[in-house]
Amino acid sequence: MTPVTPVPPTIAVETSDIVEQPDGRRTVGTSSQPSGTGLLFVALIAGYPVAWATGFGPLIFPVIGLLMLVWLIRYRPLRVPAGSISFALFLVVVAASVIQVDSTSRLALWGLRTSWYVAALITFVYLARQTSPKARLRIARAMIALWVFTIVGGYGALFIPDLTWSTPLSVALPGSIASDEFVRDLIVPRISEIQTFWTGVRLNRPAAPYPYTNAWGSSVALLTPFMLAALQDRRIGLPRPVVITMLALGLVPFYFALNRGAWLTLVVGIAYSGLRSAFVNRQPVPLLMVAVVTAFGLVVALNTGVLDTAINQLDARTADSNETRLGIYLETIEQSAESPMIGFGTPRASPSNPNGPPLGTHGQVWAIMFAHGYLALAFYLLFFVYGFIRGAGVGAIGHWAKVSVLIGLLQLPIYGHLPVQIFIMMGAVAMAGWPADAFGPPL
């Protein structure tokens, strides 16, 4: 009698459990080496508007960053994605700059900013471990959710521009900290940033759910590529008519925000996307679509008077804005030369104009240069430039994430990226490198 060989039971493996290893092998994730769910990043990005509305917006980043660190330590060995060493060296110089802090309030501000930078690096390492397709789709959807919240906040500025409210944190903090203008803007939510110029023109520029209009416009430009990814990647789950309608609705507050830098960087990013699709991915259709949509938009703007209105409103603030920024930039460069290695720890009032904007503001480049010195700036720029060059931009999500990284790089001299945009950029750098992440040795 011929013995019967037992057949092993079939094990069903979900696609989300398949993990791509650094050497290209595809293996099944196990409980000891989980592929990750991405939920902590979802809580960070999609949950930020709730934290902002309750006054805890500044704290959500270090708190969830700590939870990410616990997750990474729990599921060792920890593998550090390529480029992390540059940002780690940046943090070393930031830590050294604390010796320049000369007051309790500035020490608190330095600690808050540093906690965001540390959380940003942890977030980047965490994202590299989220290797399952389900987790990565969740992360892309979180970016889209924040875009939606941002546009809703833009419409709030159009209809209820004067709305603001106090929060428990604004009441609980000591007066020396809560009275700081930067801290106050973070913990006291407002729907719009109202600006009145010498011509008597009042502009209700969108701010919610961010402290400033510049942060609002910067974030819209950084997040819009993920909306465009939803047009191409059906796995994201948004029907194309819905995405197109949402993008069209988003144009209205984006126009009224009058963020010239956001307009320019988004246009450059979309143009780059078309060129990359045509010459790298051998897909000329997106480039043709960019040209057609641009031409159509110009025709509509010219015939409806939208362009003339934008020019008139920009004229009301451009001269003042340009003069203010140029003055801050020049004085920041001059003062930074007095402490080139470790900076001054935090932004400080201008010696020539104590009542004006502090030095080390109005641009992430100037913020790092003034607060932490030239070396810190070099390490910071190296991280994001390397992330952009290294990112393969595979698939629709990877392609548009690479576009977002480029937009962020272009914004560095124009907009500050704290506290929110730096985490959007960390997400974009990580997503641009998917699915073949490069890891260093286990730690």
C-alpha cells in the first residue's frame, strides 16, 4: 500500500502582509518584524486640525513622535533610511545652539522648535518602516484629508473671517510664554489673518488650520500633488469626478489667499511633473494636459476679470511685503555672520526695528541660518536635496510625492516650515522613495 504524503494546509496571505526587503526580496511580514499600519502618521497629519482647534497643535508633533519612537524601539532591529545621518547632524548643531539662549522664554521656544525637529526625524524613520501597501495608502489618504481640512479652513476665512477663540492651553501657560507672539499664534486659533494696508484695502486671507496665511498657502501647494495622485491611482479610493470637483473648489480660497510663493511653487511643481512624465516615464499626455489646462486657466482669468482683480490686490501689498522681506533677509544675513557656527538659538527682535518681524523668520532658510548657523543649514538642505535626488518616484503616489518635495525645496527661502510643513515634507520624501527604500545597517 502506497503511503499518502500529507499536504500542508494552505495559508492565505494578504497582499498587505508582503514586505519588500532592502535587497529586493518579497517576504511575508511577521509579528516580530511588522510592516506597520501607518496609523500613527495618520493620527499626526489628519488629526492635526483637531489639535489646532483645541490649542494643542504645537504639542501633537512631539507627542506622536514619541509614540513613533516607542514603536520603533519595540520592533527592532531599527534600520535607518538613507539620508537620516544628515538630519541627525543637523540636530547636533541645533542642540549646540542652546548655549546662545539667554532667557527662560527663549529657552522654552528653543525647546519647542527642537522637539519638532527631533519628531520630524523620528517620523521619517517611522515612515520607512511602513512597508505594506495598505499602510502606504493610508498615509497618502492622510495627506489628502489634511488638504481637505485646509480648503475648508479657506472657505471659513471667506465667510467668517473674524472668528477666533481661546483654548485651555492659552489660559494654562505662564504669561511669559503665552505672551510671546509666536506661541500665541500657535495656541490661539483664528480662521483668517486679516491685513489692512495703507490704501484702506482689507484682506481676509485664509489661515485655518494653521497659524498664518503663509503656512496655509505653503501647505496647499505641498498637499495638492497628493490630490493629483488620487486622479491616477484608483486604489486611493476617490472617484475622479469627486477629485476634480474638490480641486476646482480649492482654487477659490487659494486665489483669495494671495500667496505668490505658493502659486509660483505649485505651478513649477506641476510643470516639472509634466516634464518628468514625458521624459522619464515616457508619458507625454500629462505634459499636454498641463499645457491645455494652463492655457484654459489664462483664458478664463483674462475674460472674467479674475486676473485683473488679483493684480490689483497684489499691488496693494506687494511693495510693502517685498520691502519688509528684503529688509529682514539682509539684516538676518548680516547678524548671522556674528555667530556663523551655532547661530543665536531662536529668532530675535531686529536691532534696527524692534517692533518689526523678528530676525530668523519669513523663510525656513533664514530661520535655520539665524537660529542655528551655516553648518546646520547645510545639513538641513543636504537632507532634502538628497531625498529629492534619491527618490525614484515609482507609481502615481511616488511620482507626485517627488513633486511635493520639489515644491518644498522651492519654498525654503520663502516660507517657514514649522510646525506643520516639515512633517508634510518628511512624508513626501519617504513616499518618493517607495517601494524600494534604502536602509543602512541595523542599530
